[in-house]
Amino acid sequence: MSTGKEIKSILKHDSRQLSRNKLLLGGGITLLLLAALATWNGLSRLHQRQALIAEMTQLEQESNQSIQTSLAEIDQNGGVYNGSRSNDPRVASNALGKGVERFAILPVSPFSVVAVGQSDLLPYYYRLTATKRQSLVHDAEIENAQVLYIGWFDWAFLLVFVLPLLAIALTYNLVSSEREGGTLPLLRAGPISFRRITGYRLGFRCLLLNLAITALLVLTLILADAPVFSASSALLILLLWAYSGLWFGLACFVNSLGRSSGYNATLLVGTWLVLLVVMPALLNVLVERMHPMPSRIDLITLNRELGDKIREEGSKLLSVYYEDHPELVPAGKKINLEDFALKSFAVNEKLNKELAPVQARYTSTLTAQQGMVANYRFASPAVLVQESLNELAGVGYGRYTDFERQVTDYHAAVVAFVKTKVFGQAEMDAAAYGQLPAFRYETATDGMWQGGKLLNVGFLLALTALLLGLGMRGIRF
């Protein structure tokens, strides 16, 4: 019998077996329902964030247009502004004050439909002011505390936790069922070795599951308007197949031990529990013990205490500030040491200097924690695949850290520009507003190699090959 006929005959028989298995039929229906739920959750979050970003962009444009209109009206009135000084667009301290909208936004990736990652914990936009950077109160998306505690069900959860269980259900009795059903002697007496039969059946079931999940995942990407024919999509699918292959390889190895179906199922599910639940939990405990996070409450309390103390010395700080920065002293103008805007700049600069070491310690600890997780990700496939999915979806810790750094640099540039105008007592005009720095997030250029995603896939493939080799070698009959 030719190889093609061998494969066709074996797969035809295996298809009939699978179609009669009600447990696998229920698993297939469950997969469809879970994929639909993951897709709905992902699209809802994606569209919500896209709508919020569009709203903020429109607010910023309308705010800029309003400022230009007010400046034009002032010119038409001979330089007279009919309103309070706190709303006068010519006053430099109002350039980024109340009622003026200027945002720093992290663009949302359409691949974020796959994973939530850090997006429900870290801010992806800020409203910038001239005196301090502050995180926006997310009025448009107040998170439910219970949802944050439990976590969002997304495609990443489906791939990391549910996919291995489906692979186990398809393969735990691949060899033992033939022995327990009394068909093993017949298969051994045939012209095709049982090892080859097992290999064909294993490959067919792996192909069947992976094609089904890949089709559902690609449909999700299409609905999210993500570029399906791109390096990111290819790497996402490659990661899916490599991770799935790992569990099929593990099942092949367990089947080669020659134990009962119950033993195989217990061992495979136990391995799933250890690798995907126990190991990540132990890693989390180890990270917390090695790099304990400073109390955020203490940081907030210190911020308030220092703020109150420094504000009491506002006039004195302002006088010292002018002495340290004589280049900012306005020529031919009297300095009002009680001016609210001037004191605010001096106070906030002093406060930022005092808090810088505390904030740096908090940031360095968080960075150390994430670095430790990255270094030990190979201890658990769940951590490895989850980190890779987060990076591919643009919701990983690295991207948010980079965004935070760019926001900090942008804020410093804005403050430096406005500070010169405020301390020099110069008015803002249309040209000055046009010179205000604009924020634009610069995406990293290291692409597919970022975060070692290809290294992660290579590790999974190597481990799969090892398990398959040991498993097929152990099936001697």
C-alpha cells in the first residue's frame, strides 16, 4: 500500500472515531462559544478605546481652535480681553491650564483584541498641564473592581489555558484506548507499524485543532481590522502552533509510557496544573520576595506632606528660584513674588526634585520585577506564551514603559517652553501656541525580535521536537 493510501485510510478511520466521541463534540462546541466570548470582549475593549482616543483627539483640536479664535477676537478688540484673567489665552500660565485640552496618547493596536495584558492596569493616555503631569481620571471607562480582580477573558487566556486541555482531550488515550479496546494485536499484525499509525493520528488531531483555532483567530483579527498578512500575524500563528505542538508532544511522550487511559489523563492534567498554575504562582511569590514593591500609599502621603510644606514657602522659593535662574528675570518688569502662577511653577519644581528619588525607587523595583519574570519565563510555558502574546498585542509592560518615558520627556519639554514665558512675563500669541511641542508616540523599530519573541517560539519548537522524539521512540510495538 502506498504512503498516500496509508495516510488516507488511517485518517478516515480516525475521523470516524472522533465524530462518534460526544465528549469531543461538546469540547468543539465549547471552543466555539469561548472563542466568540473572547472575540466579543476583545472587540468591545478595542472599539471603546478607539472611540475614547478619537474623542480626546477631537477635544484637543477643538481646544486649539477655540484658543486661536479667542486670540483673533482680542486682536480685533484692540488687545482687550473681555473676561477673567484665568481664561485669557495670552497669559502663559493658562497655556495648559483649566479648560485647555492637550493629551499624550498611546495608540491602540488592533492586535490588542487578542490580549488585555497591562492595558487594564497602566494608563494609555495622559492629560498634560504646565505645572505637573497627572494621570487622567478615566471617566469614560471606570473599571469594575470585581472584573479587575478576576481578569478579562480574552484570546490569550483561551490559547494559554484552554488550548492545552483540548489537546489533552484529543490525545490522552491515543495508544491506551487500542490496548484497552483489544484492537492493538490487530494493528500490530497489519502491514503498517503501530508507531507510524500513532504518528499519523497524532499529526491529524494536532492539525485539526490548530486549523480550527487559527481560523477563529484570523476571523477575530479581520473583525478588528488588523493586518492579517503581516509579520505580527505570522508570528502570532507560529506561536499558537508551537505552543499547541508542545502539548501534543507531551501527550505523545505520556502515551509511550504504556499506562492506562486514566493514568495518562491524570498525568497530563497534573502537568497542566503544575506548569500553568503552580509555577506562575511560585514565580510571582519569588518576584515579590526578591523585589518587594514600595507602598504606593506611602508615596501619595509623602507627596501631600511635602506639597503642603513646600507651598508654605512659596514666596521664598520663588525668590530663590529667580536667583538660581537669572536668565529668566524679565527685563524692565517688576516681579510679583505673590503671583500664583509663578509660585506654582517654583513649588512644583521643588516638589518634583524632592519626590524624584522615591519615584525612581518605585520605577526601578517594578522594572526589576518585570526583568525577573522575563528571565524566568522558560520555567512555565504559560508565562512565556502570555508575555509573547502581550508584546504582539502591544499591551506588554515594555511598550507602556516606553510610553511613560516619552510622556515624561514630552512633559519636560512643555514645561520648559511655558516656564520661559511665565517667568519672563511674556504673552502667548498664535505663533507661540504653534511652537508648543506636540506629542507623537515613537514606536520601537526592533519588530519581530523585540522581547525575544522568536527565541520563545524556538524554545517551544525545540521542546516539542524533544518530546515527540522521546514519545515516538518509546512506542515500540
